[in-house]
Amino acid sequence: MRFIIILIPILISAIAQIVLKIGIGSATISGRLADYFIKTLTTPLVLLGLGLYGLGALLWLVVLSREDVRFAFPLVSLAYIIAIFLSAIFLKEQVNWARVIGPALIMAGIFVIALFGQ
């Protein structure tokens, strides 16, 4: 149960990345920057993605109220791995071994620090 409470906001944040990417599409900045932000921030999927981030942040407060930061925060690196796999599935992005091994090594290093560091 402990890990589920931690993993839920991490999963929501990774999903938010994908929703934001889909929502922004292939938008490019043309014209005034203010117009770009207004158009972007009124896109339904961008709003949903930002809402998911907000929900993830609120749920993360629950995690922080129950767990030591040195234990919980390194688990956020799981969001990198989840986002890579979600991007391959939903965005049809290329995922090669370097894109999997690199974040996995970072995650492993963070776990070592969190579990054995002083």
C-alpha cells in the first residue's frame, strides 16, 4: 500500500506529460508570444494536462505527509521510465535502448543514494 500511495501521483504526472504533448500538438510560436500562450492555455487537452499536474501535486502532498522525502522523492524518477513507455504507445515515438537504459541508470543511482546515503 505504501508504494501505491507514492506511485499514483508519479503515474498521474507521467500521464500529464503525454496529455500535454498531445494537446500542444505541433504548435509553433508564430506572431506574438502572448497570443501563443493564450491559444495554448485554452486548448482542452493542455488544460487537462495542467489539471492532472495539479492533481498529482495535491496527491504528492499526501505522500510527503506520510513519508520521508529521502525515501519518496527518488521514486519520482519512475516517471521518466513511465513517460518513455507511454510516449512510445500513445505518441508513437521511437524508443531505443539508450532511452531506456539512461533513465534506468539515473533511477538506480538515485535509489542507491536514497537507500544507502547518509
